[in-house]
Amino acid sequence: MFYQLLKYVLLGPLLRLMFRPRVEGLEHVPEEGAAIVAGNHLSFADHFLMPAILRRRITFLAKAEYFTGPGLRGRLTAAFFRSAGQIPVDRSGREAGQAAIREGLGVLGKGELLGIYPEGTRSHDGRLYKGKVGVAAMALRAGVPVVPCAMIGTFEAQPPGQKFPSPRRIRIRFGEPLDFSRHAGLADEKAVLRAVTDEIMTAVLALSGQEYVDRYAAEVKAEEDQRRKESRRSGVRRGN
């Protein structure tokens, strides 16, 4: 009930007014039955823009931090995500990844749409990064198609560190569903999972036109953060 209220009354109309989304390939999203929508992730606003334009309800695997924030703001954020049907995912460790896969399979098992960002985190610089294989594991175990999706312009509307998005026109592009039935029964093969994930990311790249980096986004961001810290420490030492 709250999901419909958000989509059609509270949030959806506001998002359409702010971003005037141009949607391409919406016909590629199945009108019924289970499917995964796998896209790039450029902005916090992505979580709301895609559900606002889809005809069907979509459930996202959202990072657990959205549900555990401190204070009143944290409680309100958690309540919002839960009411919108989003599922918290702990992104630390191998077992956490398996738990996320189980949650995703539960959504697909009910014949619903599952939204996932294979990069595992928002891009900190607008580039597209290597996908994690959880999306492939879910697609193969559930035997469902994967619809690639590209958000274009949301990074510029709300880059990292900007609390509120700036009004600007954005594009949302959906590609033809990817069928991985040829890999049925191979969901435990690491090489197959990697190949399927790379195929999904290649399809997303073709839609988004981003620069691609064949490394995980979290690793690159951590290295850049470390370099900035070392640079600041060096500056302090020179100042002394």
C-alpha cells in the first residue's frame, strides 16, 4: 500500500517533475513473471527513479547501512526503505553475499521483479566498474532473464557528497533481456558466473556509454581514499 502511495502520489510525480525522465526500451521489461533488472549505479536517486517509471513493482537489494543509521534521520530512512519493500543486505564477507543471494531468490521465487546493482556500490567517479557475481548466481539458480539497464545523467544530478539532487533531465535505458538458460545447472561454476556477470556488464556498458574499469569500485575508492589521507599527512609534515 505504501509503495503505491509513494509511486503515484508522494514521490513519483515529484521525481518526474524534477528529472523529466526519457525512458527507452521499457518494452523489454517483462509484464509478468520473475526477472532481474541489473543496472549501473550513479546516484542515491537511482533507487527511486527506476521504480517510479516501471509499470510493475520492483524490489531492490539495498545496503544494510540504509536501515541502521543513527538518530531520527536514520530511523526515518530505515522506515522509508522497509515500507517501500526494499531488502537490507550486509555487504561484508562471503556469508553476507550468500545471504543476499538467498533474499534475492526469495523475491524471484514469488514471480516478482528484482533490482540489483552488480557493481555493489555507487560509482564514485561516474565510471562503470566490474560486476560482482551474485547477479549471475541468482539468474542461473532461478532460471530467469536479466534485463540490463542504464541510468544516464543521475551522477551529474546528484554526485557523491551532494545531499539533494539538482533538477535536470535524465535518461533511463533498458536493453533486451539476456537469456542464460544455456548455463542451466552451472550456478556453482566460478568461471561460468564470471562470464555471465561480464556479459551483463557489457550489456549495461553498451546502454550507458560509460568508461569501463575492470576492477571493483570499492577497491578503487579505498585506494584513492588512502592516497588522499597520505597526501594530507605529507602536507601536514611539510607544514611543520
